Amino acid sequence: MNTQNQPLAGIRVIDYSHFLAGPYLSRCLAALGAEVIKVERPTTGDAGRQHAYLFDGLTSGYYLQQNMGKKGLCINIKDPRGREMLEKLCDGADVFVENYRPGTLKKLGLGYEDLSQRNPGLVYCSISAYGHTGPDSHRAGFGLIAEAKSGIMAMVGQPGEAPPLLRVALGDIFTGSNAVGAICAALLGRVKSGKGQHIDMALYDCLVSMHEYAVQCYTLSGGKEIPVQTGHDMPNSTLYGVFTAKDGHLVIAAQVDDAWKRFAKLVGEETGNPGFATDTRFHSSGGRNEHRLELLPVVRAWTNERTVVQCLAALDAIDVPSAKVQNIAEVLADPQIRARGMLVEQQHPVLGKVSLGNLPYRFSDCDTTITEAAPLLGQHNREVAASLGYVDADIDAMVDDGVLYAEDAVSRL
């Protein structure tokens, strides 16, 4: 039962971002109740609109996923009327989000200094590859660049082989998630100070901050220990890794001593090797790590002779954490994912019913599921302009002159 407003109800966000990190961030703010107005340029809009997966060859599922729940404003800021309208919009906003290369918006008069002078309470969030300071701040970059430079990529894959692509936008999504927390903190701080501030988020910084082991491993060893590729398991956390069954792959997490002893007893009994369970060398994490090359072949032989389902059933019975390595079709059919509402259905004005991934927010007294589809290009031009005090005649003139642009489908709504 929903008894409260969403946490950010009443907060207006101007989303002047494109592609992924910024749009993902503002999508999260929309789910939390903020009014998010996505500002795009005429005719082409956010470059994410051309990004795969393309449904019907024209509509980007990528764009639909990251821009749901927003209002769409498509405006030519090179025209003085468009520039004035955007400035009015920012004057009444609480948050401004952008992810351009540092200095780009400052040249347009849309930098933090410009907008905060007009609106001192504005929380202005910038996302970039390297941040707004440091010797690399001027450089362009994407999530892939940050993933490579962060040290994360160097630790995945098979030893001696080129690291694989991570296949999820770790840098963008983690940076966007961090920015949600930073913005909410700045808005809370504004309650006391009355002032907003500039939040400078870097993809590179965020990925380096993810290292829960590698940084302290290196610093506390005096630079002697550098984590490297280890393939399918973790040498410093045995037994914790990926294993092959007859019909697929599974992961097993038996790195805790008690779980290991239960697991070793099971494997020893089922392989006719009772000494495997009683071998005290394996009863501590240090011992398992030291003797992992003796231990792993026994475990692999056990999984190789069984199906994934058989392995999981046996492991569940002794309370050892495990899971099948699922493909996306299996994930979306998973009853747990369905029960948690991690798929959301929306009614798109052109495509009809679409099903997209949900965000992981779960509040006891309010619903954060976004039911509104991502906007068509320029879909809310008139609504946004009217909210700023523009009368129909002024709006019509801006439409006629191309200051406000909307794709053809908007007129058919």
C-alpha cells in the first residue's frame, strides 16, 4: 500500500545529457519521483536514439530503457528565444545533469558558474570520463576507456589472453548510481545551507573506487602484490568460482570454512574419496588457497559428471551458495525476477506495449516503478513552455520557426 509520495516528488531535474551515464542517472531520479525534463537538440535528439537494439529499425530500445518517465523538450538554443527558454527552465530547476567533455557547456554559457549565478540553489551534476580537474580532464572517453584504465579489465579473463569486454556498461551505470546518492545528499544539504553546488563525477574515479581488494592488496604489500587474471576462480578465496557441468556452467561459493567442510563431505562421499573431507590442509582459507591446485581438479571432476540441475540440488541440500550461469532469456523467465518486479510494462504512444528492465528500488510506502514510456522527440514542448508562462501564440511562433522541434508522431498523439 502506497502511503507516501515518492522521495523526490516536487524536485525538477533538467537532463542535458546523452547516451548512458547521464540518462541513467536522471532515469533513477525520475523513478524516485522527480520531474525530469530531457532537453534534446532539433531533428536528431540524443545520440542514444540511434543506438541498438533498434525495434522496427527506427526506435531504440536503448533510448527507451534509459529515458522512461521523462518529459521531452526539443529546443534550438542557438536561437535567442530557445536560449532564453532554457535559461528560464534552469532558473526554476533543482538539479541540472550533463555529461559533456569539461568546458563544453561553459562555452555555451551553461556551465555551473553561469547557471548557479542565476539560480544559487541549483545542484549541478557533471559526469565525464576523467572529471573536471587533473591532467586528463580535457580528454574524451567512454565507459570502455575507464574500464581499461581502472585496473578492472586487467583482472578478468584467462591468464595471458587479452581481457574480454565486460559486456555491461559498468563505468556508466556505476557512475550514474553514485551520482544519484551525491545529488540526493546535495539536495539534503541545501535544506540547511540554501545553496546548491557542483558535483563532479568521473567514470575513471568511480571504477577505481570499486576496488574492494586490489588497491589495498598493492598498497599494504608495499607494491609487491598486483592482482592479475585468474580465469575461473579466485586464488585468494578458495573455493569461489565458475565450474563446468555436463550441460552448462555454475558458480559455487564455498569459501567460508563451514560451507567448505559441508561441501567437501558431499564431494568426498559422491566421488568415493572420503579423505577429501578430512584433509585438514583444506580446513582453513589459507590452506585451501595454498593447495588449490590439488583441490580444484576434484571439484571439477564432481561437476563434470553432473548436470547443472543436479549440482544445484545437491548444493542447496547442504546450504552451499550456488547458481547457474544464466543467459538473459533465463534471467527474464526467472520467477525471482518476476516476483521482484524487475520487468516493467509500459504503453508507448507509437509502439504499443513494451517490456523493459526496471530499477532495483523497493520502498515500503511508495512505488518507484516508472509506468510512463520515454518521450518522443519534442513530445512535451508545449507543456513545458506553458509551464514557464509562454502563451499559445509565442509557442506557435517558436514551433513555426523551428525553435521548438517535434517529430511527426507527436502531432498524431
